[in-house]
Amino acid sequence: MDFTRQITQAATQAAIATERIQNMSRVAGRNQPASENTVTVLQKLAAGNLTNAAGLLSGAGSALSVAGNLSPKVGTVMRSLNAVQSSVGTVLKIAGGSSYPLVSSAAQSVSTALGDVRTKFNAWSGVKEGASPGAVAASFVTSTGSGSLLPGVLDGASGATPHLMTLASDAGDTFHFNLSTAAFDKLRRTTKYRVASQERLNRQEALQAVSQGGEAITLSGVVFAASAAGAGGSGHVGMRQIDALRTIGGRMKPVQLTTGYGEVLGRWYLQGVDEEQDALMSDGAPRKQTFSLEFGRYGEDYKNV
């Protein structure tokens, strides 16, 4: 497994652990006998995800010496490392006390492995700790004089502009929503709570909460194909951003959503992709693609079946 994939998979595992710890915290607050078993299961699953993340980071540190040319993926690596750090910070904040020693110990292992691989990566890139992805890429291009050879280094995921949102699969595949890919300008999140009613004679109906219902997220935005292609690229490359999302949805697997400011939204299914093409060129390729994506919440009792 290559260095970049190990780092992105570690970020996904850490994000899954964060979601499970958040769910564990909510379930623990119910103070019901059935909740204790759920808390125990979620704690073990989260600890397993964190252990996997630590192992992936340790493997990535060893793989860096033979990683080859990483310059086009610098931004992706930096943001994945930052995502791991954010996830571990959230886990320790929620479960860092003596109440959940299994999770706390696993999170500390991730922190140790993260510090090691970040130190090695910073030494490779020649920048100071805490530098932005754009600064890393710019430093690399400046020090090597490879700007003319690597026109994509400062574009897309390697740019200084943060992502609006990151979509990640369990396999470590990622899709970044930003100005160089699919930029959404509207996010709608709907949360439902199931309440059943029971008719009663000569009285108001009785209401009973029966479940937490489901959640849905709708993203809508625009892809300008020529811009998404990057400098000197073909507009047809930009068009493939929507196709990439269709491919992810077609796998019928839950994906992890994380906002650009570090909030882990959890697991979701990509349930629908709507596209409208505008301003067609002479060969029928669109200059503009308006899109809408529908995500449905997967649920806290996730099982990989």
C-alpha cells in the first residue's frame, strides 16, 4: 500500500472512531439498561478503528522513504494528517478520562504514531511544523525549481484554500469538494424524529416517541468544467468530477463526511446525483454543470455486512 493511501485510510478510520465515540456519548446519557451494552460495543469498535489508524500511520512512516514523487499529493497528505489530529482531539475530549480507558489508550497510540509520521513528512518537505498545505507545496516547488514540471502542485487539493467538505470511503478513497472540483454553495440538513400518535375517545391524541428517525443532507452547487480541469487542462477532465461522484454512489457503500472546519458528520449513503448541463461547447461538452447530491444517514449501529 502506498504512503498517501495509508494516510487517507488512517484519516477515515480516525473519523469513524470519532463518530462512534460521539454516538457512545449520546447513548450513555440515556441511562437505560440496554444502553450499557451499546456503549460497550461502540467503545470496542471505536478502539479498533483507532488501533487501525495507528497501524496505518506507523506503516506510512516506514513507507515514506520509498514513496517516490509525492509532490502532487502534498495537500491531500497534509489535510489527512490534520484530519487525524482533529479526530483524535475530539475523541480525547469526549472519552479521555478514566471512564473509557480502552479508547483513551488507543487514541494516545494514534497521537504517538501521528507525531512520528508528521515529523518525517515535514523533514521530507522541508517546512516547519504547522505549515499549511499550500505552504508545503510552495516550499517544495521553490526548493526544487519544479514548478514548470509540476503544474498541478499548487492546484486542487494542494492549494491553500481549505476544502468545503471531504468524502472518504473505508478503502481510503477521497473526494474533496472545493473550487477546483465540485463547489457546493448550499447545504441542507434534515433531521427527523419519529413520533407515533394514538387516537383516544373524547380526548386529545396521545403521542409516543418511537425512534430518532433519519437524517438527510442535500448539497447543491456548480462545476465549471474548464476551471475544474486546472491550468492548461481540458474541460472534459472537469466534467468527470460528477462522474467520479456517480462511481462512488454506484459502489453502494457508506462514506464518511467531514466538513472543512473539522466536524465529523458521520456515515452516509450517497443516494442520488442530479446534474444539469449548460452553456454547451461546439462538441457538446458543457461549460457549466449544476448538480445536486442527496445523502442519507447510515445509522449508529453500522455493521460491515
